[in-house]
Amino acid sequence: MSKNKFLNESFHGVQPLVPMTRVRTIMKSSPEIAQISQDVLFVVAKATELFINQFSREAIKNCSRAHELDYQKLADLVAKDEKFEFLSEIVPHKVKAKDALKEIETNK
């Protein structure tokens, strides 16, 4: 069975919730990417959707109520869970400006 036939049969009618045009734009922002096939775009969009789902589910486990998920809970998860460590520069803990300035002064 060819790859295209597999994708067409396995995911027929299943569109990712993540907008594929956004995923294409992000992928094209990389100088290493010349062309993006529809199959690759679909797989990356679906993987992104699954990652966001897993990331948010794990963060919700740390909430007393599910509707309380906020940036701080996501940053806490990134800081404590090794598998999300790659997000540490993207989802850092917030630092107040006065605290950051105090830290800079201390490190001089």
C-alpha cells in the first residue's frame, strides 16, 4: 500500500483542528523547507493538534478545577516535567519587572 493511499484511507474526512494554512506558514518560515506536500502538512497539523491536547490535559491535572487552566499552570508544567523542557524559553515563568531588575543588579 502506498503512503498516499494509506493516508487517504486512514484519515478520509478527518481534518485537523489546527488550521493547516497556519501550519504551512510556520513551516515555510524555516529556510530549510522548500516545498511542503499536502500529506506532510496534514501529518504535522495533526501531530500539533495531538501535542496541544496532551499538553493541556497534563496541565489540567494540576488544576483544582478544569476551567482554571492559565498561563501559570502551563509554565509550571514546563518547569517540572522533563518531556516539556524544550518549551522552557517559549513558556517561561513570568517575572515582574522590578524582580528582574533586582536580579540583574544582584548579578553585576
